[in-house]
Amino acid sequence: MSGELASFEVDGYQLVYQDLGEGTPVLLVHGSLCDYRYWQWQLRASASATG
């Protein structure tokens, strides 16, 4: 679980994502006044959860 950021381009826009854990992907969308760090506690807990 490295937590490094990666990115790709869609229609001229750079999209950045963080890939943590294993299993079914979950997409978390933050509001306009924050970034991926808003989810830091949920990301770590979800990435390490088993089930």
C-alpha cells in the first residue's frame, strides 16, 4: 500500500488518483475547496479493511 499519486489525462484534463489496498475500487469525490487529503483517515482505514 504505497499511497503514491498517479494521474492520467481525459479530454485535456489531468486526473489524479491514489490507489490503496485491494478489492473492489471505491471512488471518493471531494468538494471544490479541498483535495485528496480530506479523506486521509477514511482511505487508510478502508484500504486496510478485510472483508
